[in-house]
Amino acid sequence: MSQEEKIKENLISKFSYLDNSINLVRPRRISIEVGLDNFLAVFAYLAKDMQFSHLCTITGLDEQERLGFIYHLAGAGGVMINLKTSVPKAKPLIKSVTAYFPGAEIYERELVDLFGAKVEGLPPGHRYPLTDDWPAGQHPLRKDWRPNPDIGKEAGKDA
């Protein structure tokens, strides 16, 4: 049995609802899709109990009516897990994972700025990557976003 199959078996024994949600993409690559209500339990188990000890990044996706978030976790032996969850675009609330990976803060700020996600538990801080004077409600990686031609002009810049 491959290490990917062992990981899959371990996860299914702990979380039976993942039975049809785990995809062994190729050697050392596993993809898992989980509902938001179960996301944090699976994430915590991977990070604490299965030693997926490195959060590489978080990818945001605009999926029309939903926003998707893929958490890329690396573990021993070079195995990478892409753990995906999604939320309705109208209520884009997710929980912070900074308790497990303090460095997740920068990725979560990107989700806030670029997609309009609300990250519960994200510590206060500066915006990233957009400037503090970027207009509220303008999230440039949403598919329905249209640039405001006046952005930047108030400072004498060309838009």
C-alpha cells in the first residue's frame, strides 16, 4: 500500500464522510474536498495528528455563486494535500487557521482583499496586498469585479 493510500485510509477511518471526497491525484499528491462545517476538524487533524506541518499557501477561487478556498499542506515524505472548501459568495465567512499556522495570516489577508472573504479570528492588521486606501467592496479577483476608472486618480495617478 502506498503512503497516499495509507493517508486516505487513515482519514476515512477518522472521518467516514470523506470516503468519496479524497482523490489520489498522482504520487505524493492528494486532493480532498470537504464542507465548511467539517473543514476545521479535518484541517486540524491533518496539521496536528498527521504531521502536515507546512502550509504552503491558500488559493482563492471565484466559482460563480461560491468562493472556493484550497489549503495546500505539505507533510513528511513530500506528500502534498490540497484541502478544499467553499462558501456561498453572498456569505463568504471562513475561520482563520492562524492558530495552527501563524504564517497563514498573510494568505488570509489576501483572501479578504482580493475575494471579499470574511475570516473569523484573523488578528487585526494592515490590508494586504491592496493599499489601505483601496475602495471598500472592491475585490479584484472576483469574476464580477469591474475596475472603477476613478481608482488612483485622486492621488494624481493614472488609473
